Amino acid sequence: MTSRTRWLSAALSLAVVVGCKQQGSAPPVRSTGTLADSAEQVMFNVRTLLTERGVQRGELFSDTAYIFDDNTRFELRKVRATFNTATGVKDGVMSADRGRYNLRQQLLEGFGNVVIVTNDGKRLTSPQLRYMQGLNEVSSDTSFTLVQPGKTLSGIGFKSDPQLTHFMVKKGAKATGTFVLPGQ
């Protein structure tokens, strides 16, 4: 072996050793826990029925569910729920980025880009919404917009049935289009 080959071999060995000893950046570490860290169970591709006295009032779907409080509170991701009439006929769909379902209270809440679309073409959007299964009522205390064929209604807070037919605005109602006032 010539001195040049030895010198090249030594330089290459030194480069390998130095390269192996260099420290890269440390992996990122989350300073707070995640839902999965404290959940009793984690489920994927969830589907469950929402029933009231033996009648299917809806169906709940979620990409991910984190289960807490002795299997009574579900923190949901990418939520979709269908609403049914008192006779069990599907008549609307709610979707949201996140959700929470409380089994004891029969309360479904949607958070982030909440949208309800009914079979007759009504579309309600809000950043937050509650569905109280026992009362068959949807409500919110924040801004909303309800769009129907030829009409738009917006405001702060509302109460309604899931079909959006009996609608009460809490404050700041603004409307465009033709509306029939109660008693007329």
C-alpha cells in the first residue's frame, strides 16, 4: 500500500469517526400530555346509535374517540352525526372537526366548523353547537348562519329542532330574503 493510499484511508476513517460522534438535534418532546395519554380507551372508526325510548334518534360517527369517566364521556375527532325524526326517519346531518358526547346527559357537542345540513336543503354553520338528545334540540351561544333557499338568517345564539323548522334567535338577528312572521 502506498503512502498516498494509507493517507486517504486514514482520512476517510477519521471522517467516519467524526461523523458518528456528531450529535444531531434532539427529537421534539411534547411538554403536555395528549388525550391518548390519559384516556381509558382509544377507538378508531367509531359508529354508535343515539336512541331515545327504543327509537333511533340518530347515528354518531367519528374517526377517533378518546373515552373517559367510566365510559361515559367521549372526546371525538372528525365527527359526523345523523338526526332522525320521532319516527326514526333520517332528516339531517351534522359534521364538525371535534366533538364531545356525554352518555349520562345524552349531550353531543360539536366544535370547529360545525355544519348541519337538512334533507330539505337548509344549511346551518357555527363554530360550536349542542345537540340535546332528550329534548331533540340543537342550540348554540355563539355566532351562526342559517341558509335556506332564498333566505339567510344570522345572529348570536339560537335554539331549534334538528330539522331547523322551529328556530329561535337569542340576539343580533339579521335576515335577508322573504320570511313569514309568526301570527301572519
